[in-house]
Amino acid sequence: MRTLAFALALLAAPASAAPVQDRAVLTLEGAKAVLAAAEADAVKRNLKVTITIVDFAGLPIAMARMDDASTVGVEISLAKARTAAGFNTPTAAYEQRLQKENALRLLTMPVLASEGGIPIKVKGRTVGAIGVSGATSQEDGLIATAGIAAIEPALPR
């Protein structure tokens, strides 16, 4: 009797309660395209930066440290990308909050509050992120934006 009740409960469950969902994934090819475009923008600006592309969970897909770029940029660009992916928000938003609100509590969170990390979104869901480090925070943001712009036309809407 319990088995029958359980089976009926499963059948009555709404269709939206599917145990598995399809999810867009940032591919290695996509990550390389973002990386190449960001690197080209940095070269155009005559800047030496480190660029990291992560998946939706913040795990690295691709990374490049340009010749003569700071070695600490590896960790900083990864932290920016992870912050953007994990919080689904550009890191510039945290930098602005820190400056405007003196929100020192942000410093206790796993957040890198400096521009240069931007999520890559498909249909409103984060599929990855880019983090750039090595120039001014504003320049890092511009380079990250140029990287994402390279694949935006190909992203599903």
C-alpha cells in the first residue's frame, strides 16, 4: 500500500520538479575565444595582465599570464573570476559598494572587491566568468568586457 501511495505521489508531482535540468556550459573553445579577445585587447592597450576563465562553479577552464605580467596576478585573476561566477555579479559592484558604503564586511567574505571579474551569462544564468588582473581596476574591467564581447553574439538568448 505504501509503495502505491509513493508511486501516486511521484506521478502527481509537477513537471517542473524534474530531478535533472539542462544547463548551458561554457566550453573550452568558448573559454579560449574569450581569453584570446581579452589578450588582444590588453596588447592593444600595451598592458601586461593575467586572464582567467572559469566555469559556473569557479573552476578554471583557461588561463594566460602575459610575458612580464605580475606573478600575483594568477591568484588575483582567479579570485576575480570566482567571485563573479559565484555571486553572478561583476566584481565592480563590490568595489563600488565598498567605496560608497564603507562595507568592510565585504572584506570578510570570499569576495574580491576590485573591478575585472565579470560573469558570462546565458539566458540569465551564469555559465562562467572572466577575471583579469595586472592593470588598473578599470582597465582590468575593460579587458574583461572585451573578452566577453567576443562570444556574446554566439550565446543563446
